[in-house]
Amino acid sequence: MSSNIVGYEKIGLEANAMDILAVQFQTVGGGEVSIQDITVDGQFSELGGDWIQWWDPVTRKYQKAFYWGESVDGVFDPSDEDYENPLGAGWGDPDQYIIEATLKPGQAFWSQAVKSGKVVVSGEVVSDGTVTLGANAMDLVCNPFPVDTDIQDIVPGGEFSELGGDWIQWWDPETRKYQKAFYWGESVDGVFDPADEDYENPLGAGWGDPDQYIVEATIKAGQGFWSQAVKGGTLTFKNPVTE
């Protein structure tokens, strides 16, 4: 994949639940994705009953936008630059005024669809699979490439702890619980090297449980998850074409 490939990811939502979704594209030519370029499908409400929510690092608060369809007054059509048309589908506040906001590739966000539905994120495929994490905070992140990924292919960098102090956490729909994996570096005993298929080498960097045993899990395309890096850091994802 290169940054010149345009595509989309149609992400299904569970009914009457909050889902963590992924921003796996950038705008054409590069850059953050406008929330107005995120469209909906299926049972997603067009009357403001369903929403998306994301963390704003500037205000240190969650921001929420509701979806208003073409038949509802008040929301300006995002494609109508002079705003002469008071009708049009888009994301707005509870009073139906349009919200201008962007999401970075590799950033995840919450969504709720009471009767289920789909959120469609589209744009240009990224070439850089590295996501930056803030210090001493939980970040909602995702694989910026629109593919499933083995958690052992997620490589931490920067100040990310190699002694199990930092972690990733994702929702398991089968157990209906969050699952957590800690990162253990090359100098820590107990974690098998993911690249060592016969497991003869008891040393190696990887994601494991608190006792340093390797955790096997896959993050689905379009699925977001939590990460914590006490001192900050990065997560780098495997490019499905070049690696």
C-alpha cells in the first residue's frame, strides 16, 4: 500500500453498545480526516439518536457529534461551502449545528448505534504506520492500515516501557471483557520470542500477561483499542505491502 491508494473501511457496529472504531485513512494528499467525511450506513440513526465521540487533547475533554440526516433542518451540508443550503446530512451538536473537527490517522473514537449500523471511514491509505502516544495518559489508538493485525506485530518505541509498565487493552466480544497485554523487552525472562516458532529461546520482546507469558490476539481492521505509555512513546504497525 502507498499513500496514493484511496479506499474505505465500512465498520459494523453492535446494536445498543459503544464501539471503539479506527481512523485508518488520511485525507487525499495527506492530513487529518474531517469528521464530516465519516459517513453512516445501515440502521444508524439520522435523527440525532446515534453519535461519535473522541478525545480532544487541547480541552482535555471528550467531544461528541450526533448524526443528522438530509431531512432534518439546521445542519449545513458539509459539501456546500457557502452554506446557502440549510439541509444536508452531517455531524452536529444537539441543536443540529455543524461541528468542525478532525481525527488523525491511527486515532480511534467511540461510536454508538442504538439499532446497529455502520460507520464508513474513507480516504488515502497511509504510508507511515507509527502512532504517537501521550505521556501518562490512556490513548485510543488503532492500526492506521485497514487490515487485521497480530498484536505481536505491534512494535513499541520511544519511551514505551520494556519492563511491563505499559500496555495495550482491547475489547473481546466473545468473553465480553477487556483483554490486556503488557510489553516485555529482550532483557526480561519468560516471554517467548514471537519470531521463534519452536520456542527454544525463552528470551525476546513481545506482548505478554503479568507473568510474562505471551498473549496471542488479533486486532481486527476498523477496531480501536486503548494504550498507556507512562512516559509516552510510539506504536508502529506492520505495513501489509512492504513488510
